[in-house]
Amino acid sequence: MNTLLRSFLVRFITRGNLTVIDSKDEKLSVGDGSGVRLVVKFHSAQAERAAATNPALKLGEGYMDGDIEILEGSMYDLIMLGYRNAGRGLMPAVWMKALEKVRITARRLHQINTRLQSRGNVQRHYDLSADLYRLFLDPDMQYSCGYFPSPDISLAKAQLLKKRHIAAKLQVSDDHEVLDIGCGWGGMGLYLSRVAGARVTGVTLSDEQLALAQRRVETEGLLDRIDFRIQDYREIKQDFDRIVSVGMFEHVGINHFDGFFRKSASMLRPDGTMLLHTIGRVDPPGATNPFLRRYIFPGGYIPALSEIMQSVEKSGLVVTDIEVLRVHYAETLKAWREAFMARRDEAASLYDEAFCRMWEFYLAGSEASFREGGMVVFQIQLAHRVGQVPVTRDYIVASAEHLARLEQERGIPGPAWPEDWPEFPRQLCA
């Protein structure tokens, strides 16, 4: 077994039940025997060296290429074992910490997200076949954190509650003009229009997402109230009563935070409200995981709250509320991962085995990072004036209850949604 790999395993894996089989079929067992039994097989000496020196990148690459195999347990179990032993840092060895410092130093070079670069980055991920996303998302195709008051509710209900929670904070009412920055497959915009009565402009950089979103608008008969289009937020010339952005800020890039909030301030009317829903880190600023940066989200970055606030303070906007959603995304990702694994053969027919391993590693690592790795979701409410929204949070509950009634009146089922949902979303996802 590679000397560095053996040394690392013996020194740092003190909890758990891990057996590693090297490329020569030699076995090493580490841990205290507790928890899930894990057996990992390396098929090449090169994979052993790579995983020991740069696990943040090479563990995923080795698994994706088939050089690392999980014989017992799962990739999720293996990553959680790493957190259990190393904590949130997940980089316990000196050389691993040094690599992470290099990544942090170079991070601005990886996030020069010009308009052209941003379009290319988005297409790399979101222009994958919609058939892939249909395998594991809810029927409304919500590709962001759901809202789980308890972990036993369905994914579809959690996503409905997320949309309701956001709309309640925005206090959207009939004929408000709303901008959805990063509208995805259209679910948030459709909710705000159909339920809350808003006129919605939604922008995306993904052709695949736009095509489905526009078909949904046509099917719903909302062409006169919703305009989904391909457009960079930096090119928008209008202003709005409300602005919402869900799961898009992670793609802005640290070099462009100031510009994002200045542009948002210029588009938000004087008596308007904005809600930013973004993944964030509870730790100080860091760097994007190198596997995610290379294979999943090029140009992406998960900000610390301190980085967001520095840019907000320069924009002229004021923060009127911040909510930290903890574990909600872990439950969302668990549902996605389990659904993907249940339909893995269908994903392989769309792409190939290497893609399926890559996607599994992405979902497993992401779920683990929200359980133990210091990742959360920030919902940041912004306005031009401190008195724009009520001074207590009571209005959120009242507004959510009002929206729940509107869902029933205007054709959006509540708790029974997954089973009793009208035909149109299933039809579009078929």
C-alpha cells in the first residue's frame, strides 16, 4: 500500500469501521469498529497516491473512473466517515491544508464570470438533458433547497413549502411586477403568478431550462403574465416591485458580488423587497471544492455570510431579515440521492457509468457537507428602507397561511400534492 496513504489512514481514521484493499490486494483496517462497515478497493497504485495527496479532487475522480470501488457501504458513508474523523475541515493532513490554501489564493482566477463565461458555465450543468433531472427532482423540477419542518415529509411538499415561505417573505400580491433571477424550469415564477397573482419576468442562461419553462407557461395559459427569457441579469433594463433569486447567487462568483447587489438595487423600486436564497458556509471564506469546480459547477462559489454582507453594504440596500436554513438542504439532497440511485440504470442509459459515478459522488458529497461540513442556506431579505417590511416576523406566518388558502382556491393542492396534482406537471415531465 502506498506509504502516504497508509500513514494517513492509521493516523487520522480513529473512529468508524473501514477496511482498505490496495492494488496488490493487501488489506488495512482502521477505526474503532463502530458504525457502518466500509470496504474500499483501489485498483491502481496511481489511485492510491492521488487519493492520499489530494483527496478533495482525486477521491471523486478515482471513483468516477472506476479506480476506486466501494465493496461494502456507500460513497455517502465514506464521505461521512471523513467528516466524523476530521470535522468540518476535512483536510487534516499538512499537505492537504497546504493545497487548500493554494485553492483559496487562486479562487478569484477561477471565478472571472464574464457574461460569456457565465453562459458557458451554466450550460455545462443546466443544459444536461431534462430527462436526467426528471429522474430525481420533484414534479415541479425544483433544483434548490426544500423547506422541511420535519424530515418525514415528502420532497414535493417540502418544495411547495419552500416556494410558499419565500412568497410570504416577499409579500407578493396581485399585479406586483416580480423579477426571478435564475428562474430555472419556472416553478418559482409560476407559483408567484398563479398563486400570488404577480406578473413575472424570469431570466436564465440555460436553453434547456428555458424551453421547459416556456412550455409550462403556455400550458398554464399565463403567456400574458409571465415572461421567461434567456438574459444575463446584468443586461436587464427594467425595475420591479419584488426581486427573488433562488439558487443562482452561487454562480455569480466572488469577483462579481459588488456588481450583483448594485444591479439589484438599481432594479428594485423604492418601496420594493428582494429575497436572496443562496447556499452559504458557516466558516470563514474558503474555496470551491475542486471536484465540484471541475466537473459540476465551473465558476461557482459558496460564500460566507461576511462576504455577502460586505457587498450588500456597498450597494445601498439594507438587510431587513436573515434566516439560516440548517439541515433542510441535507434532507433535500438525501431525497435526490435516493431517487437518483433508485433510477441509476436510466441515468446510465442517458449518459454512461462514469457519469453516474460522478453524479453519485456529487450528490453524496453535497448531502454530507450540509450535515457535517458547515454548509447552510441563507435567506436574506433586502430593501431600500429599514421600514419596508413589518418589524416582527409574525407577518410571515400570516402571509403563508393566506398563500395556502390561495393555493387551494387557485388550483395548487397542498399536503396531497404528489398524489393529487393535476396532470400538467406529470405530462411535462413524462
